[in-house]
Amino acid sequence: PTETAGELETDPLSPMEESEEKERGIMGQKQEDEGLQMSFIRGTDLFGYVGIEAVLDQMRRKTMKVGLEFNIMVVGQSGLGKSTLVNTLFKSKVSRKSCTPNCEEKISKTVKLHSVSHVIEEKGMKMKLTVIDTPGFGDQINNENCWEPIVKHINEQYEKYLREELHINRKRRIPDSRVHCCIYFLPATGHRLRPIDVEFMKRVGKIVSIVPVIAKADTLTIEERQEFKERIRQDLAANGIRVYPQKEYDDDPEERILNDRIRESIPFAVVGTDKEHQVNGNKVLGRKTKWGIIEVENVAHCEFANLRDLLIRSHLQDLKDVTHNIHYETYRVRRLNESNMNFSELGLSARPLENGTADTSESESHL
């Protein structure tokens, strides 16, 4: 090639060189096609059994041995049944009220966070469950900035995890105290979202996965419930509030179909109780009224079963993945890009993280 007037010009190829170039291109394309075929060898094409599928059993055994961690936050005004719903979700007494002896429910002057940890075991699978309660939220005459302690607590858990990651000698398994899911309780007013609901979900939805629920939905008729849910979905879309599961995080068509069905049901109209009653000779969880028993796990009565399937049976690992890959990663990038941030402040100091506003009282139990 010769350079003239600041531009590169190439000499034309001879017919022989053109044929060689085409042949090289064809050979390269054949090699790519052969490599593509090699990458999709199926079990029927193998000479014998290799045992690749046994990797799933290895992962299962290791996960069962180590266990997993799940941290859930419940936010809402007093009297909406937060503690009862959490106990109903895990069929155990895991809420703060159930674990704290002589617990008196007083209206807190400020939003204080209380964490209670448990180890739940079911069929050999262990899970460390942490329930973060937020008493005092929305109970005051002036609720200005009542979400700030919650936002600060969530960010502090990201900061704590980031410091552990940046240590020179890192732990093999970093303790995960990050909030994986926030259940936000909406009162069954039958109208629209309140300003405090809009402001909270708009601010907190950027840093954690929010699942809105209509608390004590048995106070609404079926028609009122459907109209209320439709108004809430309109308000969420009008204010740009993102709730879990978000469309942009769908990985494949099958997952998109499942999540679209879930998004059509949000917010879930739920009823919680920890009392059992006899119905047709069977014991069911329900609320007894003068006109009958409201069965909590019956989808014809309420959507509690759909909420439990989302949180535990189908999307628990996805909630953890979204927290780590999306929310925590966004926080980590922002922190490391700050101009005044140095590594000695972040992770290389031995001083533990101080929690200024979150009054966390932690207790552990084995269920």
C-alpha cells in the first residue's frame, strides 16, 4: 500500500491473488462451520455415556451442604400484617414480633431497622433467612424522608460486601447481608397509590427488587380488588416505577412468558394467617369469619400462593442474581468511579463498618 494525500490506497490484486483470497475465505468459512457443528454434539451422537449431567447432582450436593442465604425486607405501615405474612410464607415464627419476648408494639418516632436471622431446614436443605423489619415507617404525621434510613441500610450492606471483596486476603465465602427482596405493603384502600407509596417505590426500586402486595385483601370484593390492581399498575407505569420482575432482565422467551404472567398479577392481593382450621376434613391455613373461612393457600380466595411461588419456589435464585449482578454491580461501579475514593478507605482498613442509623438487633434460631 502507498500513502498519498493523507489517505491509504491499496494496489489492485491480480487474478491469481484474488482466487487465493477467495479460497482462503472459503476454507475459513468451512472451519467456522465445522467448529459450530462440533460445539453442538448431543448425547445421541456420543460413543458412550460421559456423565456430564452428573454435574447437576454435584452442584445440588454442594449447595445442600453449604446452604444458602436469603434476606427479605418488609416495609409498610403498622397494622397491615407484615409479621403475619412473613410467618405464613415460611410456615414458621420468623418475624421480629414472634421472636422477641415481651414485644410491645409501640409507634416508633423514627424508622428503625430490626434484623432477625434464622436457619430453616427442609428435606436436608438449609437456608439462612434474615427478615428485616421497618417499624415506624409511615406512622407519623410528618413522613418526610421516612425512606432515607431504609435506603441507607440497603447501601450500607452493599458497602459492607464491597469492603469484603476488596480485602487482600478475602474469605472463601463472603457473608451476604445484602437485601435480596423488599415486600412493600399497600393498604387496601381501593383508590390509587398514595404519594408516600410513589416516592418510596420510585427511590428504593432503583437499588433493590421490590414486590408490591395489597395487604388484608379480604376487605375488598373481587371487583374492587381488580379495579384497585389496575389503578396501581397504571400509577406504576405513569411514575416510571420498576418492580420485580423487570422486563429488561428476562433472559429467554420461556422466562419472558412466565414473567409476563406474573407482571399481569402484580400487585398480589394477599391474606396472611398462622391459624389452621378444618375444611372438609382437611387442615388449612385460613381466617375464620361469620360467613365462612378464607383459605390463604386457595388461589380462588387470594393470591398468597402466587406470591410464595414467586419468592421461594420459582424466583428465589433469580432474586439473588439480580441483586448481585444488577443492583450491587451498579453500586460497585459508582463507588469505584468516585474521584475521592481510595482503596484504603474501602477495603484495606481493618475497621469494621459502622451502621449509623440502622438499629439492628439480630438474633438467630434453628427451625
